[in-house]
Amino acid sequence: MLSWKPDEDALTCAEMIRHLLESEFFYHQMLIGRGSKALANVSNPFETIEFTTVDNELRFAQPYRDQFLSYIKSISSSDLENIQIDRSDVGYVRTLGDMLMRIAYHESVHTGQLLDYMRTMRIDRPKIWD
């Protein structure tokens, strides 16, 4: 069912999973470099592999996720308010704290979409919400 999508304009399940994993990688790069300009010299490691299975995708992404979580753990409370992430190329500059909330929101929205896809396909869904 990885190639399923609700309509022609939507992402497939596989595309959405890839989008989330790539986004987390690129968000991390933006946070490290404090803005969009940091992406100018960053290559996309996900372009080098073809999506085969969810397990393979997650296994490939795990080292990048570990680096991102390590970064998160290194942030001080004052960093959340004092570090600015410049995304003026897309219309905003936010504090690191606001940017982290945006990342969580992005992941939550797509998680909800995937769960809706699974509901529509009438397949079992994980119980991830409280």
C-alpha cells in the first residue's frame, strides 16, 4: 500500500514517509546553520537511495535522526529564546524554540495524514495518540 494516495495531487504513503525523513534532516541542517542559507552546500543523502521498504528507509535515516536528537539535547533553555533561525527567504525569522515547535507541528500534521490514509485504506493503524 506504499504507492497508495487519496487522489492524483497527493503524496503516496512512501513519498510522505520520505518527505518526513528528508525534512527532519534539512531542518536539522537549518538549525545548525541558523537559517535557510545553510542548505546551500548541503547534499541530500536521501537522493542516493531508492525507497524499498519502510524498515530500510528508517534504518537509513536512523543515524541522521540520532544526530538531530543529539543536537536537541545540547540546546540550553536560553538558546530557545536567543538563537534566531533566519528563513527570510520564505518569509520569516523565528527563535530556535519557535522553529522546534514548527518542526514538531510539521511532523504531527503528516503523521495525521498517514493515519488518515491508513484509515481510508482500512488497514490497521498504530495507537500513537494519548
